[in-house]
Amino acid sequence: MRLTAALRHACRTHRCGAGKVKVFTPRRSSTARGEMSVCVPVRETHFTSGGGNGSSVQSLSLQKHKTLRAVQENAVREIIQRSREELASVVKVHPAIKPTLAILQAGEDDRLLEVNKKMAGKVGLNVTHICLPRNCSEEEVLEEVLRLNEDPNVHGLFLCLPPSLRSRRILNTIKPEKDVDGVSDLNVGRLVSGALSEGLLSPVAGAVLELLGRQDAPLAGKMAVLVGLEGPLKVVLQCLLQSEGMEVQISQWSSGSLQKQIKQADVIVGMETGSVELPPSWLKPGLTLINCGSALMPESSARKERRMETESWAEIGSISAALRMQNVVRSSARWVENQQYQPWTLRPLKLQPLSPVPSDIEISRAQTPKPIAQLAEEIGLLPEELEAYGRTKAKVRLSLLTRLQHQPNGKYVLVAGITPTPLGEGKSTVTIGLVQALSAHLKLNSFACLRQPSQGPTFGVKGGAAGGGYAQVIPMEEFNLHLTGDIHAITAANNLVAAAVDARILHEATQSDKALYNRLVPSVNGVRRFSPIQLGRLQRLGINKSDPSALTPEEVGSFVRLDLDPAKVTWQRVVDTNDRFLRKITVGQANTEKGHSRQTQFDIAVASEIMAILALTDGLSDMKSRLGRMVVGSSRSGRPVTADDLGVTGALAVLMKDAIKPTLMQTLEVRLSLSFSPHTRNMTEAGFGADIGMEKFFNIKCRASGLKPDVVVLVATVRALKMHGGGPNVTAGAPLPKEYIDENLELVLEGCSNLKKQIEIARQFGVPVVVALNVFKTDTEAEIDLVCRIAEASGASAAVPCHHWARGGRGSVELAHAVKEVAAQENNFRFLYSLQAPIVEKIRTIATKVYGADDIELSPEARAKIEYYNQQGFDTLPVCMAKTHLSLSHMPDKKGVPTGFVLPIRDVRASIGAGFIYPLVGTV
């Protein structure tokens, strides 16, 4: 930067004897910034030729003061304008942002506060002021600093503290990105190492450079002496001046070599500690003196006026304040930049498959997972978005959704399957192998979204759900057992509702209206108030009163009595274990239950409606609303009773507040997570065959999410196709019959009818299909080739054999290429039915178009339920069919593509919280 015209003119015309002396004088004031302060009352020395007088000297001093003040004002004006322009750019990108400077002050001296508040106002920043007692402790200051560190609305933190509280511990506690004074070790280190673009520069040091940069002469080759400076400011200034090509010497006011150093100096930068007189003979012509103390503690106006009468000075306090605001703006700009999608820097784990393939647990334990924080950083998650559960797994906070809400969606890939055998056909393994191939080998950002395994099948014959071979989630024990406790949270929440149901039935049967009212609306400190959830119940009852004492006896009775019919309670208890003896139980047999027993049952935990809500909700507020709408039974008058009526919605939301957050883990080569980012392939798995999982995914989940799938990966195995072609039944845990081990092209050919049907189902939704043939070691090349040819002839965009189980991601590279190519094409995704269609028609559409039934047959109970749901206004909900997964029909032993059957609908139930009607098909 260059000097202003006025200052250049002043420097040419203001002669001082044989030379010129430019003096930026120090102030006689103390500092609250903790660095050493020095008083340097340097007087402007004027030599006159002839008979000059005192008044001319004073006039010259004042004139020069005005010129130097103009330089300072111009610098401040330019910095403010630059900061305002940068701030406008930040707000344009992120309109909701309100950049804020937090000033943490100890004591009642408001001079620095007022200077910075005024400067913040000129730039357009918000200021929050925290004032602690002057005698506060270091721990109190640390507590406030830590709080402000975590406040996302604060983008800069300025400490206005006495020296006793400006310890390195406190300064280094400030987050570097909020350290707008540039005093933390990390910011100083960044400057020294040449990485200032990543940090923030001290505004005091910046003010010194700003003034020096406005001189005509270059700084290179000149000498600067730093007198009385200590700590970070000394290090920063020394580094900055040396980077400008200057020679820098360090000194103290008491140093014996001070005179020699000053005589050689072109620039002196000092801090005040007392009264020091610099003889004019020491001052080299053209010398520049700058005081840093003025930027750290402004002096009183009266003192300033007295000094101005005899001294020419340039104020750097306002320049440093302006630069501090510039740092706040740049900090907020970096914050906004960090909120944007960050390119991934993922480094895949090395995988060296062995042959023969070891057991799943041996493979899992042979691989060393990355620390989860490192993995999160590599895929662009911010530290504040991660909640670590140990070293290898973490929850991802929902704030990620808000941060990336304006980013385009990635490609959406659904992994489904043909009608499976009881052994399963490897959809999870294919999903993991595919994501490993895309990320580790094609270098495409991708992740897999899998469900947490239930302990039921994990401890049963089927086993865990972490994948297998060289395509699995690690550590597999962590994934299969408990994980982050989400299923336990579902169990606790579900059974809390069940307990509330039975307790309410008992209390209503044994207590008067008054006693119930006193329990539900107790007097606390002599005051009775309705809770928000109780006010909601009153409104649903048509009682528009908020004063508990204003209800009539009839209104009290309506309010306290749900009148649940024990025979019409639909809410069951759950447990995450296959405990067959809990399938039908009697509760209420203890003497304390006073004979109020009833028959009920336990379901598996993942069958709870709360599980469905967790899968469909889009946030905490939506989840709480859905939980409140859950219907637990009917009153004796036929009115539905909800969780809101029981008053347990808030408790359920608290139990589920962490379960709603997705869990981040990793596979043997890459990561497994839930995320939203552009240019990313997002793989998710639909349970069972495409007729079950895929149909529900499209008609229910895609409606709820608003997301459109780009491609279906349809998993098939030769052994499943042989079963559909007439092969013998298989049993989990028993040896496979020889038909599944030896080559049998005839069985494969016949069984491909099921594959053709599943491809047809997917194409009814307008989504292209890639068939992934999960290869087993018993499969022959002829069988593999036959399946791929038939799949492509039946409408699949591609059919690819996959060897991920034995080779990891490398074994699914061909599949990854096919998925990438097909997902890039446009498709015509459409729902199978309209929500406005009657419930019966929705059921019939699925039965005929998906399962291949001729028609449906409704039982009298099913017809009555449908009529009831129509009256309640539930007829516009989607339909979730509950049917066996072992056949396209309702008959598990009917393989291939059954025809000529009528689908029996035994009952129809509703999950109002989750938001769907679910018919029970056959004996399921």
C-alpha cells in the first residue's frame, strides 16, 4: 500500500533541521492485553532556521498530527469497506448467517469495548458482551471460553482481560478459527510456518504493517527494532517484518544497547512500561516510531488532548479494531465455506484376500479399522457433527442435514433380490461389495445404508447381518451386537407404551374421576397446570379451557377416562430375542393388579411400530409427532386411543433422541454411513425379495422421503434359482442337497422364471435393473452364463457375476461399472398406485401387479377394519403388505412364479404413527 497524497506532501514539506523524522508516538497508558507496556513520551523535535518561535513549532506539530490522523482514517475506511464487501458475499451465500463478535471482559473498563462495538457496527457485525467480575478466576474464564467455542452463532472471540488472566492456557483454549486476535499457539505457528491462509493474523501486528505499507519507500533492507514487546505479538511482528525483507532486532527499554540500536533503526515498534525519554540525537532522519500499546488499551480523552498538544502521533488502535472486525468476517466466511460440501479425501484400507477364504470373524479381526474421527474427516464431516461411541463407531448429528440441505442429491441405488431361500441370498454382502468397488477401486464417493441387526436372527441359525467374507462391516462384533443401542431404545420406548396402557386400564377401573384428575393434574406448590400434551387432548375433546379448576365434572370425566377396551388393545410388548414362549402370555396375574388380567404377546423388537417410524421420519419434530399419533387400541365406544392420549409422547421422544441419528462405521475397505452429498452413490438395501422389500421401499419410503431411485441392483444366486426351478427344500444349518452343489442347467433355466418376474416388478416402477449374480464356489461357468443371458433378455440393463465374498471390492468392479453407467441414465420412476385410491384397490393393485394373484379375498374382519379406517380418515395412507417372503404368493411352498391363486386378506391393521395400513396375508 502507498501513502496518501496528503501524507506524501507533508513528508516533503515538513523539514526538521537537516533531516525528516516521522514519529508515531506511544501513549502513556496501561494495557489489559497482558503484553509488556512501555511509556515513550517522544516529543516532536523541530529545528528552525533564523528566528523561529514556539507558536510555529506548535502549529507544525498539529498540522502533522492532522496529516497522520488522515492516514489512519483512510486506512480504517478502506478496511471497513473491504470488510463490508466480504460480509455481503458471505451473506449472499448463506443468508441466515449473522456474523458475531463475542467480547469477554473482566472488570468495568469499557474503553476497548466501546471502540470495538463502534467498529463492529460500521462493518455490520453483531456483538455479544460477557462481563465477568474483575476478580474472577481462571476457571470461570475458561468456562465462558469453552461455551463460546461451541456456540455456532459466534464467529470471533476477543478477550479483554487483565494480564493475570491472559495465560497461555486460556489463549490456547480459544478455537483457532474464532481467535480473531491471532494469539493462540496454532495461529502463531501457522504464520511462522507460512500457512497464514489457514489462520488469523493479529490485528495489532496487522495495524503496524498497514501503517508501514503506506510509506513511499520500500521496507526491504531497512532495520526495525522491537522494544518492550513480549509473547505472541513479538513473534508475529518479527516474522512479518522479516518476511518484508527487514532486519529485525529485539530489545528492552532497560537494555544497555538500546541507544545503539535506535540510532541504526529505520522503524521502532514499542510497548509502554514507564516514562522513557528518547534524546533527539538518537533519532535517525526518516525514523518511524509506532506504539502498539495504543491498540491494546485506549487512553482517556483528556489525556489524549494534552498529549496531542506536544506530540505528533498516528493512532493504530482504530486500525487494529477494524482489522479485528475483518478477522470476524473472514472467520464467518470460512465457517460458511466449511458448511458446504467438502471433497472427500478418502484413503481406502488395504485388503489382501486369502485363499481359501477364512471365517468371517478371522477376516474382520485381521483388518485394523481407521479411527472413526479420521474416517469422518476424510468424508467431509465436521468434528461437531460426530458423536463417538468408542474408537470404531459414531453417531452423526442431524445438523448435517441442515448444513447440506442445498447440495444436490447423489445417485440413489436400491439393492433388492429375487425370492430368497431360508439361507438368504447375500443382499447385504452385495451391497458392501458394491460400495467397496465404487469407493476403493473406481474412486467414486459412495456409501452403504444398512439396518442395524436384530439379536433374533444374530443368535439364531441365520446369524449376523454384517455381510461376509471380504465384503463385511468391521468390527463385525460391534455391528452385530448392540452397536449404538438403537434397538434397545426401541424396546424401551415400545414397552413404556405397553406399561402405560395396562396402568391406565387398571387406574381407570379402580379410581374415581376426582382421584384420576388429581393424579394427572397434580398441585405443585399450590398451583395446578395442564401440560402441553394435556392441552392437546382437551382440544381433541372439544374442551377449550386452560384452567384446570374451570372444567365441569363431565369434562373432567371425559378428560381422565380413555375407557380402553382390554380386548381391543393392539399394542404388544417386544423383546430383541427369539423367545417362542412369549408369543402368547397372560399379564396382570399378581394380587396387586386386582384381577385385571388379559392375554397379550411379545413381538420381536424390530417389528415395533416405533422401528417403522424411525425408518420413515425426517427429524426430531416429525418423529415426536409420529410417536404421538401411534394408536394403541380402541375405547369401548370404538374411538382410537393414541400415545398422545396416554401422555407418553415426550418420554418416547427422549428415549429415541439418539436412535434417530445414523451410525457411521466402515467396511473392510471403505465406510458405511448415512449421508447427503453431491456426486455420491448412495446404496441402501430392501429386505427379502423385490416383491416385498422393493415394493414397500418405492410405494412407502420414496413417498415419505421424496427421493427418486436411479437403479435397482437385483441380487440372485444359482442355488435360489435352482430351488425355484423345482429343487428340494433347504434348511438353515443342514447340508445342501446335491442338486445345489452339482451343475444342473435345467433347474437353473426353470428357476429363472422368478428372476424374470422380479425384473418385471422393478420395471413397473420405471426403474432400470442391474442383476448382480452372487457367485458361490459351487456355481459353474455354464450356470453363471445362462443366468446372465436370461436376465439381459428379460429386460435387465446388465447382468454381472460378482465375486466380492472371495475378493472384496475388486470382485465387484464389473458390477460397479454397470451401476455407474445405468444410474447416469434418465428413468421414469412412478408409484404403483395413487394414495387417493380406496384401501381395497391399493391392496388389489399390489396383489395382482406384483404378486401375480387373480384377485383378493377379504375376511369379514378385514372388511370391518377397512370400513373403520375409512371413517377415521386413514384411507389415504399407503399400504404395507404383511406376507411370507418365501414365495410370490401367500403359500411359502409355492416357488417360481405361482399363478391362478386368490390372495386371502385375513385382517387389516394400521400403524398411524408410521403412516401406513398393513393387511395380514394368509397365516402370516
